Amino acid sequence: MQTLLIFFFVLVSVILIILVLLQQGKGSDIGSAFGGGSSNNMFGPNSALSPLAKITSILAVIFFCLSLYITYQTREESKPVEIENSSSILQEEDTDKIPD
């Protein structure tokens, strides 16, 4: 189960990096290439979020949830196990080693 979660975690990470690199900056529209001072007004007003930004935000939420869950799961697996009656176990091992 943990291996599958780590696989999805790495996959989401790589896709998230690619999507962030594909997105354009705020002022780097095609209008700014022709010397336009206000590049956002060349083709009309933009919508609130582009499809790439929506997908990026969804993947970011998935990334954070997976990282928190993997951290929680790893912490639960690495808790030390308390041994009850450890002194009786040690005494039994010592009595086995006594030569006859």
C-alpha cells in the first residue's frame, strides 16, 4: 500500500512540476511581445483561472494530502514496540546458557 502511495506521490509531483513550467507569467502574453504596455487588454479580459491553473491547484491539493498521509502512515509504522516482562525474558535466556 505504501509503495503505491509513493508511486502516486512521485507521479503527481512530476505532473505538477510540468504544469507549473508550462504556465505563463502574469505579463507574458502575446501582446507584450509587440510592445504593448497593457498586455492583458489586447484580447479582452481573462477569466479568473485558466484550465492549467485549475488543474495545478487540484494537483497541489492532492500533493499536500498525499504527503501528509504518507508522513502519518510512516510515523505510525515506526513507533517503538514496548515489550512487557522484558526482565523475565532476559532471565529465561540467561538460564539457557548455564552449562550443566
